[in-house]
Amino acid sequence: MSATEPTDSSAGGQRRWGKRLGSASLVYVAGALATNLAKFLLVPFYVRYLTQAEVGTVVFLQAVSYALARVYPLGLGQAIKRYYVDFADEREADRFTAGIWWVVTGVAVVLSAVLIGTVPAWSQVVGSQIAPSYLVLSIAIAALQGSATIPLMRYIVRQQPGAHTAFSVAQVLTITGAVLWLVAVEGMGVAGVLWGQVGGYAAWAVVAGVVINAPAGWRPRFTRLRESLGYSVVLVPHLLSIWGITFVDRLILESTVSLAALGVYGIGYQLGTLLTIVSISISNAWLAQFFRTGETERGPRTYATTFTAIFVLILFISLGLFVFAPEIIAVVATPAYGGAVVILQLVVVAHVFHAANQFFMLPLFLVKQTTHISTSTGLGLLANVLANVVLIPPFGIVGAAVATVLAYLVAACSSLAFAGRSYPVALEWRTLGIASAVAVGLGAVGAVFAEPTVVGVLAKAGLCVAFPLALFYWPGAPLVDREGLEALRRQLPGLRRPTA
């Protein structure tokens, strides 16, 4: 398979290629914005057409589907990202991917059948306030989701951001349209949300099957399955830990607070995950190139410089979400959801650490030390469980949000420690520390403006503008320089090499 480095090694050729690479990452970000915008537009829709208790039910069921969808593929999506580039022949790489799709689909069907068959037994303990029929639908949604993610893995490793974006946007719009129709027009409530997702994901599971198997000539290859499983199965504890971090708070909240309170928590939590749009998009754009260049002589230095630029960008976005949290909730929800403001702010903080953890894991994927990934995420889960058990009884949904912060903080620190043992990670701590301190200080000032007012909005906008200005004009050695920004642009691949 062709490499991605430019054939023109001149400075002009490098600059032209860098611009194309940067535009590719923008395509990923634009696609993620479009797909997530559709999801976030459902928030005010739910607030209008569902009661708070029904919103709480949807929040719980979405957590079930999301968590199971992360576990069903057995980490084999990561195997596609890692091994696809090793094939010299593109058709063989596609046959390998088709084999992975069939395995993932089969595992999802079997595990879902087991869970659905035992719903009457475990639903008395998990989701005792939720109708068993709703739990069955959420399990089916998870199975269908897992099958439809494999094409996205193929697009990422093939560096096809346009195809990735088109698939994602079309899928989300289809599912969102079905949900809107069944809830708003047919008046089906929670059942409409679930059946809309079942129908939409079922249709796209079929599309995924065609997209994956057609390039392979409908001849899946399983000869490297054992090697792929050896790489990915050790990620299952990691996936289970992600499942736990995602689900434990809802599980405990569902049994200790009202569904209405759970609805408030879910609205704030979902809006807080806006931050992951940028971090995941950049990770997807950077991943394939990092796997190709990470072990070169300049790899570690480029990794550190690129991470600094990315993390500063994440801090800037998180600052905006944090200070404008009251305005965001006021726009998308009603006063009854006022408690979601602090949840949104805490989840934004949590996802700063979550974003850092995503990038700290990349060196571990590179050197195939995936066992350490499972360990670090497991430590995050342990912190999450303990914090939820301790904090939810006295503090309710706020305690659950704090537990999420602690979980991702522990996971990030653990991933960084493990990565440092296997890869020469030398982060630019001065820049990272000053940027973090500036963001925290500005966020604390913005928190003073708790009520949405014109003066408050102007003041918060000024604080957001002050963040990059403070970094550019910080005394002493520059914190943000052109070299760092150029490194970021060069390390966000997504297009084929330019022709001469």
C-alpha cells in the first residue's frame, strides 16, 4: 500500500502537503460537528416532547446502548487501524477487514441474544425503574451500532476523511429523522426514540455490510484473525472499563435518585461531551500518520510538539464551554434543568482529561503495549466506582459528575506513566502547565457571572479572547510558536500523497 509522505521533499512541497493534511483534519472536525450537532439538537427536542422522567429513562438507556456498543466489537476496530497498513495488496487488506466485520457482527448477535434472553432476571437489579421492553430495544441498538462502525475504521486508516464524514452524517441524519418523526408526529415518547434508533441503525448495518464486503469481493479473510485477536482482546478490559466509567454513574443514580434528576444529569452530561468532537476528530486524522512516523528519529519530538498544540486548542474550547454553560443550558432547556449547568461544567473538565488520555494512549498502540491501556483505564474505573459510591449519596448528580472528573484524571495519568516506559515521551510541561493555569484562572473569573446577562456574555467573550493573547504574549520563552503550529498541521494526515 502506498505511503502517505509527500514525494516532493522540497520546502514548498512540504508546505503544500501540510496544507492538504490540515484541510483533511478540518474535514474530520466538520463531519464530527455535523453528526454531533444532530445529536445535540435532540436535547431541546427531548426537553419539549418528553417529561423529565422520560428524559431520564432515555439517558439511562442510551448509556446502556453506548456501553455495550463499545464492548461488542472486542477491540477489533483498533486491529483494523493497526494492521490494515501492513498489507501490500489493497484487496487483501479489504478481505481482512471484511473478516473482522463478520466476526464483530456475529459476536454482537450472540451476546445480544444472551442478554435479551436474561432480561427478566437482571432487570430487577439493573434498571429497576425501566420497562424491560425498553432494555431489550437498547440492547438491540448496541448490536446494530457495533456492526455499522467498521466502515468508519476503514475510512480512518485509508485516510478518507470525506467518505468518513459522508457516512457518519448520513447515518446520524437518518436516525435522527426517524426519532423526530416517531416522537413528534406519532407521539410514541420513549418508545419512539428507541424504535427510531433500531430502524435507523438496522438500515445502516446493511449499508455497512455492503461497504465492507464489496471491495473484498464478498470473500472475507480470517487467516490473521488470531493475530488480530491477540492484539485486540487485551483491550477488552479497557473496553469494559470504558463501559463502567460510562455506565456506573447512571446505574447508581438510577437506583438512588429520581428519573427526573437523572434527566437533568443526562442533559448536562451530553452537552459537556461537545469537547470530544475536536479531540476525537484530530486523533482520527493524526492516527495513521503517527503509526507510520512515530518510531522514526523525529517521531517523539513531533509527538510532544503536536500534543502541546492540540491540548492548548482543547483548553481554549473547554474554557468557552465552561464559562458559557449557563447560557447554553438556558438556550437548549427550560429553567427546570438549571441544575444541569454545574454538570456541564464538571463534565467539560472531565473530558479535558479524557482528551489527554486519548493522545497518551497512542504511543501504547504504536508499540503494541495494549495491556497497559487496559490497566490505565481499569484504574480509572476503580476511581470512578469508589468516587460514585462515596459522593452520590450526599451530593447526588453533582457527586456523579465529580466522580467522572476523577476517573478520567486517573486514567490519563496512568496512560502517561505507562507510555513513558515504552516510548520516549517528553512533554512540554512549561507550556502545558502555564496554559492550564491560565485556563483555570479565566474559568474561575467567568464563574462569577452565573446568570445569563448581556454584561456577563460580553465579559465571558473577553475572557475567551484573553486566553490565546496571554499565551502569545507570555513573558520569557514563547509558549506558542510557529514551529509548534506547523508541526500540528503536518501531523494531521488524511489525504493521499500529492502527485508531482
